[in-house]
Amino acid sequence: MQKINHGELGYVQDAQGFVFLSGIIIGLYYTRMIGQGRTGLMDAKILRRAYDLYVYAVMVLAVILILAMVVPNSRPLWGQFMWEMYQTPSVTAVSAFLLLYQPIFMDILPQYIVYLVASPLLLRWVARGYWREVLGGSILMWLGVQLGWHLPAVRIVEQSVAEIVPGFVLQSHFNPMAWQVVFVTGLLLGAADTRGGMDWNRWFSPERTDLLKASIVIVVLFLFYKLGFTYGFMPDSMALRFDGFNNRTELSLVYLLNFVALAYLVTWLLVAGRDSAFPAARRAGDLLNRLFRWRFLTFLGKHSLQVYAWHVVVVYVVLGFDARIGPFSELTKTLIALGAIASLIIPAWIHANYANWTEAGRLAAQPEPAQGRSRN
């Protein structure tokens, strides 16, 4: 089942979409609050959201660490995903709770917390008309990562702290200084839409097919590269040259360009595909609209933080289960994967009903009013 994945056909995974959509939502919602003069409330809500994310990140981390401690001989199960935790457990655990170190699969929330904390300042600058400076600074920071400007600072921090705390390392699969360009772009688009500065029909209409064709060319081109590397018909000399631009951790040019192309293609099909003159575009647009409105997915989306936290634990449990009891047949692995996906409904259902349960408990705990007062 892992091959039935858009990531196997190109260089776009789910993380780019998450970061981009998060930026759009921040720009849409909080720019409206700035326009209403409620900047203080905006700051409080954003910081509260960042705190909630930190709590969930810490809870997930604690669950994984507890599993690693209580499961006998757990290093062969999860050591490859957090080997530093087994070598220097105390230092690594403290670094993880400070968001300076993250085991694999746990690093999307910490970088989102960083972006949230920076958002009030960015939104204020955009509201004052400095969106070009914000965009330029974001691009410059992304370019600096590609050129390695951050590496001396990382080395200095690690060496300085390691002198006091031996074994200290900085680790996160996503370099937040590079990935911020996706978040900031989304924030700027969301803010521009709220302020009425975006003419979406200009960019996404059935008649606008030039950018559509360009995005298709880019997607197909890198599909050829991806399949070429996967099945070995791409020469090593090309692979060596390509690898210099193929770094997911630092959102290198390959990943950024592919995301822009695929994001435009999917958005165009969603917005204008069903009215297109091309039958294939109409069918694709209808399919995507039905998929995006599938009740199972929309329900999960309403409780995305809880679903994300649950899924990280499920991934570690399944990987440990596979390493301890497997290997399994393809049929068994498929059934396990489908069961894991189906289990995502559990945290969404619990969170959806949590407010009702707490309200019912609060009412049940209240003393019954006196009979005379009740009649009055």
C-alpha cells in the first residue's frame, strides 16, 4: 500500500500541503482581526494555539518515550528512529521537551509552533503594507539555507552546549528556516484574500490554461525523474547532479518547484476543472471535488491536531509490532495499514464529543434547585 501514494510519483509529500494551508488559515483569520482592531486578542489566540500544539507534542513524545522504556528490548524496534534517545536518554529527552530534538515523525508540530510565534509580527508588517519585504525576507532565508549559511551557527550551538551537556544534538527532519517560505507564502495569500487584494478568477478560471500547462509539464517531468531513480533507468551521472537539488529536509529547489506546480494544478482542477473545455479536466475536477468533500476526510480534518497526535503513536506501535512479530505477507500488511487508517476516526470522535461529555458532567455535578425556587 505504501506505493499507492502521490509521493511515489514525484517530490511532493503531505508536509508541504500542511505547512502551506496552515499559513493560509493564519492569514485569512487573523488579518480580519487586525482589521477590526483586535490585535491583542489576536496575539492571545495565536499564543494559546501555540501552547496547545506544544502540549500535544509533549504528550505524544511522552507516550513514545514511555513505550520505549516499558517494552522489553525496544531498541531494535525504534532505535533507528530515535537512536540518540538510547545513547544519551536524559540529555535527549530534555532536548526533545525543549523542541531542540525531535524523533522521526514528530517534527511537524515544533516547526509549526515556531511559525505561530512569529505570525503576529508578520501579520502586523503585512497589515502596514510591508508584504513585499516579508516575502523578500522569506525567500532570502530560504536561499540562505540552500547555500549553507545556517551551518556554522548550528555547529557553534551544538559544540557550545555539548561542552556543558555532553551528547547534545539539534535534530529535526524539517529545517524551519527553509520550510518557512511555504508558510509565509500561504500567510500572504490568506491575508491578501481577506483584504480583497486577490483576483482568484484571474489565476484559476477555465480559460486560464497557460499556467495549467506549465504545471503539468513540471509534474510530468519530475514524474519521469522519480520513476527513473526508482526503477534504475536513470544514469548515475544524472542522479549525482540531481541529488544536489533534492533535499527534503531543507526544501531544496526540486521540492519547492514541485509543490508550486502540483498545488496550482490541484487548485485549478478544484476551482475550474468541472467547467473546463477538456473532458479529462472535467472528470479530474469532479473526482477531486468529491474526494475533498468525502465525509470521512472532512470529519478528520475538523479534528486534525488530535488525529495527527494519534497517528504518530499508531505509526510507532505498528512499526514496533512489525519489527517484533513480522515480517508479514502483503495481504496482512495491507490489512494492518487499513486498520491503522480506520483507527483515525477514534481521536476525532472523542474530540468531537468531548465538549458534550464535559458539559453533561458539569450539569450533573450541579445541585438541584430548591422546589420553591424552581416554581418561581
